[in-house]
Amino acid sequence: MKPQHVVVLLIFFLGITTKSSGQIKGIVKDNSGESLPYATVTLEEDKQTVLADENGDFIINTKLRSGNVTASYLGYTDKKVFWQTVNRLEIVLDNSTAILDEVVISGTMKEVSKMNSAIPIEVYTPQFFKRNPTPNIFFAMENVNGVRPQVNCNVCNTGDIHINGMEGPYTMILIDGMPIVSALSSVYGLMGIPNGMVQRMEVVKGPASTLYGSEAVGGLINVITKSALLAPRFSFDVQTSHYGDVNLDLGTKYTKNKWSSLLSANVFYFDRKWDLNNDNFTDVTLQKRVSLFNKWEYKIKKDKISTLALRYVWEDRWGGELSWNKSFRGGDSLYGESIYTKRFELIGKYPLPVNENISFSYSYNFHDQNSVYGNTSYNAKQHVGFGQFLWDKNWKKHELLSGVALRFTWFDDNTPITADAQNILINKPDRVFLPGIFFQDEYSFTKKQTLLMGIRYDHHNIHGNIFTPRLSYKWAVNENNTFRFGVGNGFRVANVFSEDHSALSGARETVIAEDLKPEKSYNANINHVTRFFPSFGFVTLDASVFYNYFTNKIIADYFKEVDKIYFENLEGYSINRGFSLSSEFNFETGWKMTLAGTYTDIFVKEKNVLTGKTEKSRQALTPLFTGNGMISYVFSKYNISVDYTANLIGPMLLPIQENDFRPDHSPWYSLQNIQVTKTFKKAGNCILE
């Protein structure tokens, strides 16, 4: 063959190759037909990864003629498809309520695969909560196993979140890793966090004081807000019901060069009186609330991102006698509970532009509560400032994490708690400085075994030195079986009036019998996650056993005297123990089902001063058993999905009075919901449901 012929054939071959390669175009959707904005798409053969745009569309430039394309999206199961000169790929992802390999940060304060985390963490995305839509995170947690939002007052609708049976003050609420909702704001602040600003929620059941300090005794809920890089350009969501409540979420984003900004607003309006039991009292608290959220992200050197977020909340709520209005506020002619709330939050993180992975995180919140409970007024203000330097370092088989933190709390109210000890007429706001230092070493001595060791030292300006160590061990037997074991302790400094609303409302007198000491807890837990693949699909089981031992526990005693509530440190000890099981079934036919339950045994052992004998008593207002479940199916042909959700609450011990006609235990009860969703075809950039 002549040389010129070889050249011609080579050019012809190159031309065919060039024509056959070029671009892979496609779209990523869920199984209801809705596009998934900013999904991650990877061409496996050349390790090339791109992000889909806000409409779920993606383009990969490649010289290959075929290959495997994998798409992933938070809250969905990864899917791999084979590509070979197809004009346009359509990758459909299936929803999943329990992804084992999501990225989490709450257990170790840094991003890590959920599967590789030595701390058991549960992740919940908006796709999970859409199965039973709610206006805020408080009610969104109703279908999370072992987590129970509890309304403590039907008149003013105050509430808190219980984890594994432990009361609300033992649960720390974080926003983007910062301790924002605490003390005064734990009563009404939870309902001021709209679902529209949430990217995902991470739940850690069990003490986390080694990393997060006080208030993380029972567990924590970390609310991860949406990123402007991943949020849609415009979002609109409105909910209403026959009760007359309206919840509106609006969102938009702006990007330019290295800057990106997300702005969202939430409005909740409910101004209709209901009295179905004809007792002349409102059945549901009337509420008007506005929440504004603005988050900025800026790319600095070394591709690091600095964030700054601002949030403002205003709320007006009341409940009471039907004929009550604001002219009766604080009077004794008609009973009503009226609460005005103003709240401002600042949250930020700045990664230092250095070779080492060092960052500074900070937050500040101001909470102003002006409230009346009948003719009893409670006015309180709180400032909480928090700053923390964090250094993350990988060294051989060690992942080291260390930090220094300072938390300052300024609290003032119109109760004797913030009065001078010698003269109650002199106001003396409570000021607490809480500096701390912590160190953590996560050592992987084999590919399947990891040991995490951590210790924290805090100095409380009133209670002195506090140490909180922990030890966790993870053993991945194989890719489908993982065991986790953890031990540690925690501490908590209580604020009775801001945390326990029953101390303010009702006819009982509040009695603080002594100077309250910090509570301490010692805990152990075992967790096992397993997956198996029967002929109908696959099944995931997540089982945990937990044990907590408390000293100095602060107990609200409703039984000592019928007209008083006593707050004092427990002379004996308290035990919180139990187990939980979550299961997820995914069927090849498209059906999905979850079943979960938690059993808790919480009791106090204390010596009776009259008999001298040690007596055991159960914790009031805590059910022995809670359960929940979900069944979902998608009719792909018609773009219709059906979701059935339910929870089950067991009997609770009630604080009744002597010779009370009411029962001493509540009955079993269940809340059930069925939802049918129709997704219409895309019109422009809008999808209607």
C-alpha cells in the first residue's frame, strides 16, 4: 500500500472516530417525571464528573464512543446506564428514604461518607418529608423513628422535640452546624424554621457533648440549609387546609462570578378560631409568622467557599377563651396566652486561605419574647454568641480533628431567677462564658475497622471544669453489614423558665428547691445496619440498643403537691434505656415500604425520705413505645404517586391530681395520612404538582 493511501485511510478513520464521539447529552429525573436539578453525573471510563443544570440537563464532552454513565442525587438511589451513540440519555432515579452512603457532617464535624462514619447518623431530605407535607421542621419530624415532636401546651402551642424518650431540652438543634436554637428559643423557635430553607436534616441519637458541648445530651438535629449553587433559580410552594391555615414559601437565587446568594421567605397565617369540643377555648393556637432567610457563598483561594447567612423571624400567637382579644392582654377578666417573638440570627464560616484545613465558624442570635399567660407576664431577652476554630488534619491512618470554642450567653427575664441573690428588686442578668477545647482522633487500623477517640474540656464560669470523653468503634464486616459501638458522657446546664413552659402557664406555683447543678450522663449504644437482596428487591435493617445513666438530673416533680411544680436535682439516679428498629423494603415492582419502632424505658430511682426505701418511678409524659410507617407507589405512566404515612404513640403516664376523675395514662393513638400527587408535564421551567 502506498504511503499516500495510508494517510487517506488514517484521516478517514480519524474522521469516523471524531464523528462518533463528542458529547453525551441527557437529563436526570425521578420516577414521577420531575427533573432533578444539579444532579451529579459521572462518565466512569474517564472519571469525568459534571453537574446537571437547574433543569436536570447535562452535557459531557468526551472522545469515547461508549461507556457507563452514573447519576446520583441526595435522597435517591444511584443509577448506572450504558451509553453508546444515543442521541439523548434519560436517567430515572428511584427515591430512597435511607441512603447508606450519603455525605454527613454532624457526627465528626467534617464531611464523611455515612457508611464510613463511626457515629450512626440518619439523613432525611425534602423528598422524605414531601410524603406528608408540613409547614416547619417541628412537625416534619413526626415520621422519624425515635424522634417525637411534643406539643406541651394546647393553649399557646409550645413544643419541643424528644429523641429516644428524652425531653426536649436534651436535644440540641443546629443550623449549618451552629448552636442556634437553644434555651429561650427552644420553646417557640422550632416552629420558626420553615421546610423551604432545608436541604437535608441529620439526626444523631445519643450524647454528642464531646464535639458540641452543653445541651447535646440526648442527641442533636443538624438542619443543613440549601446552597445557592444547588437551589433552583425560583421556587414557590403554598399549602392550606380546611382549618384555614396558609403556609407560603418563596425562594430565588442570584449568582455572579465568585458570588452566589439564596433568598427565601416564609409566611404562615392562621387566624380562625376553632372550638370543636365546645369548652369556650381555642382548640388550635392562632399564629402569624414571617421568616426571612438570606445566604451568601463566596469562593476564595484554593477553591474554598466562605458562607454567611442571616435570618429574621417575627411571630404573633395567642390562644385562650374565644372572646379574648388583645385589649384583654395581661388582664384577669378573660384568660388568654399571648406571645410576641422577635428573633435575629447570623451564621457564618470562613475557611482560612492556607495550605492546612483550618476554618473559623461563628454564630450569633438574639431572641426577644414578650408574653402573657393570663395575668402573668413573662418577658425575656437572650443573646448567644459562638465562635470556633477547627483544624482538620490527615496523618497516615489518622484523621485528626481539634478545635477551640467560646460560647457566651446573656439572659434576662422578669423572674427572680435573674434577680440579685441579696435583693430581688435589683435585676442581675445571667452571663455565662463557656470556653472549650476538644480533640478527636479517628484511626483506621484496617479497611474494615475504625476507632474514634475524643475528649472535650469546658470551663463554666459558675460550675467550673467539665470533661466529656467518648469512644466509638466501627466494624464493617462486609459491604452489607456494619456494627457500631459507642460509649461516652455528656453534661447540661438547665434554664428552667425558658425550657419548661409548664412553669409559666396554668395554676401551679413554681418552686426551685435548691441551686441547680449541671446534669451529667454516661451512655453506651450498639448499632447494626444490614442489607440483603431477596428476589423481590432489597431490604435495609437498622437496629440500635441504647443505655443512659444520669446523675444530678433535674426533675420537674408534678406529684409532690397538686398546686406546685418542684425543680430540684435528683438525689438518686435516672435510667434511659431501650432499643429501636427501622426497616426499608424496596420492591422491583415499584412499591416502597418502611416500618420502624422505638421502645424506651425511662425511670428514676430515689430514696423515700419517709420510709428510707429506694423507690422506682416512671417518667411522666413519655410513651413506652412509638412507631411509624410509610407505603409509597408511583404510577409512572400517569405521573401519579400515592403515599400513605402513619405513626403510633403508646400510653403515657399523666400528672393527675388526687381523686382526679381523669385517667392516669393516655390511650394509644395514631395519626395517619394519605396523599395523592399528580405531576404535570413541564411548562417552561415550572413543574406543577
